[in-house]
Amino acid sequence: MGTIRNRDVRKALTAVLTAALLMPLLWAPAEATESVGVTGAAGATGAAGSVGRLTLAADTDIPRGATVDLLRRTMTLAAGEKRHLRGRLEATSSTTGIVGLTERIRCLNSTGQTVPVVAASARNHEGSDTTTYATPGHLPLYADLLFTAPTAGVYTCVLQGTAYSTLPGTYHLTAVANSTWLESDDTHRQGARWWQNPACESADTAGACTYVGGGAARRDAWVFYDDGTPVHKWQAHPDAVSVSAQANVELTTCYRGTASCAETMQVHPRGQNAVVDTRFEFIQLDATAHACRTHSAPARRTVTDDAHHAVGYSALSNIPVDPACGSRTFLMRVYVKHVSGQTVKIDGVQSGITSLTNGIAFNNFRQDVSGR
């Protein structure tokens, strides 16, 4: 077929590109992907202590259909000890065609078994000739995980990259050295709390996912609040000087013919794209469990059909706990409203273990100056 540059050809070839964000894992040998340099071990200052960063030392290819271990951090933890891990995977592509990319943070126990939950982010790399990224051809993804040790022991947390596509020929994505990294707390995140929304498989044959848009979809939704997630009220620690919160919400466009949405939600042909408004809220409640202080971060987000998936990252840092509210209880939620274009799916937990939409609340026991 030759070099693929026509966007319509790309679309035809990738109509089934993202039948699932979670492909069967073809493991690369760990020794081939663990070459790392340690930077910032005593650098950024987090709310709970220092944050260590492992940085990819050499460009590392991610072949089509393969999952590659890029970086790993081993920690000895007490039962119930919590660590915040944040990964950045910056990828280039050897083709101008569209190739799916999934980033994961996966933690393993001493026997090599995965300890739930796995955090993931996904987006299609739109080709080596793409100029819409901050650096042309370079797609960055971020993922966050609040890991809680189920028992005392040694745990290894791994940053992974997966590439997948129906394009013909030989090609690969490449994780970029220095710009790909894995951060983790060096100390316990006391009282931190993890949110995730309900099960939502990629093809959604069971109709379990939440959608916003036209047709049969809702016009708006509240993630972690009215999407089937049990509403959790989080207590800030009595000694916390402030609190911080964040949420990553994965959205997928539901164009006709996609394998990533229920058929009833596929309203428009490919090329319409989607626009949604989001508002991340972290609400301090009063003694009667009503809103006392609402802290919010609004954003308008566009998800193109070529990208197909996009993660909205929201954060609120150093929120004071107002004593006038009469409680230290907080509620987290994210408002998602359809504005135009394709119906959008709000991705959830896949295969019972991998979370694509999630949130974290933190206690700050001293002033956090890192912005992390």
C-alpha cells in the first residue's frame, strides 16, 4: 500500500484499532527494558515527603502487539502503607498511520503477581507527521496510581507501554528517553484515598458504561457521584494543614463502526469529533453533610476521532480545611457535559483490575511547594 499519509485511508485501516485498550500482554524481557537513570531522588518535595523519579535512559521501542516494561521501582512496605506513583510516557512513531498507545502502572508482589489496581491511560498516536502535539510527533501520556500494600512485603511497580493497530506492515512506537519517567513517594501517604468508577469494558456489550451525547446517551453525568460509583465521603486527617485532590477522566468518541462503544451510542460517522465541558469538584461538607465550601477546576475538552481516546487531568492543590464548616469531610466528583459532536463514553474499570478513570485525595501535613 506504500506510505500511509491520507487521513481517510488511516480511518479505514483503523476502524477496529481500539477494539480494546487492554490487548493480550506480550512481555518483553525485563532486563531489556530496565535501563534507567535515577534523578530527583531528593528533588521535588511532596506533601508527604520527597518524591523519587526514575527516568528512561535510552529510547525504547514498543513493537505492535507488545507490552514493554520501561521503568520499575522496588519498595519494601508495611501492610496498609500507601504510595502515589505518577508515570509519564512520551512516544514517537515510525509510521504516519494511527497506532494505539496504552500506558500502565502495574505493581507486583514478591511472587510476581499483579496487585490490584492497575492504573492506565490510552490515546491513539496519530502518526509521525502529526503537528498538533506540543512537540510535533511526540505524544505524552500520564497515569496516576495510589498503591496500598495489602500485606507487609517487597513490591515492584512497573511503568509499561503497549502498542496496537490493524495497520499492515512493520512499524513501532518508541518511548522517548529522558521524557519518559516514573515518580513515586518515598514515604507513606497517610490517609490518602483512591476513587475509581464502575466496570466499563471496551466494547461495552453489556451496556454498563456511562455516555454523554446525543441519541440514547445522557446529556451530562457526574463521575464518582451518579455513575454507579458508591458515593464516598473522605475525612481529612486531624493534623493535615491542607488537602489536595486530583482526577484523571478517560473519554472515548463513539463514531459509527467503532469497536469501543455500544452500537446504540454510535450516532455520527467518523470525523465529527467531540467537545465536552468538565468540572472537577472537591467539596468540603458541613456537619449536616451539605456543601459548605466547593473547590472546582473547569475545562473544555476536545476529543478527535483520530485520537479516539483522551484523558482529562484535573487537580486542586493546598485546599484549606475551613473550621467554620464544622466537619473535615470532603466529597469528590467530576461533572461531564456534552457540548457538540460525537457521543462520548466515560471509560471505567476493564477486566476487573485496570482503572482508566480515577481520583486521589491527599492530606498535606506541611505546605506542599512541589505542585505535584
